[in-house]
Amino acid sequence: MKIPKHIEHKIDLRARLAQRFWELGLEIDEFCDKNGIEIDSCCSCSGVETICNPKETAEYIKDAIRNK
């Protein structure tokens, strides 16, 4: 079956966004590690919460930074 162009575009876009998501997560994790900020592993760059509950995870990390 030939891949429809709009589906191919979405597959490629998802791959690019996933790569960027991983890179940003690593930067956030490195920042927290360097500054002694404890975050739950499920909220780290590879944690499931960052995908399943992105807004809540963002607030959790921001609060952890603010409360340091």
C-alpha cells in the first residue's frame, strides 16, 4: 500500500517532535541534577508522566525548581 502524503507527513512530524521532546527533557534533567533539584523519575525525560500528563508534570517540575 502506498503511504498517503498526509499520513507520511504526520509520521515524520511525530518523529521530529519526539526527538526534540527527548532533547528538551535531557536539558531539564541535567539542570535539575546540577542544581540538586529532586524530581520523581516518572517526571524525568523518559518518564511516562511527561507524556500522559504533560501539564501536570510541567507544573510539578516548576514547583520543584521554585521550592529549591
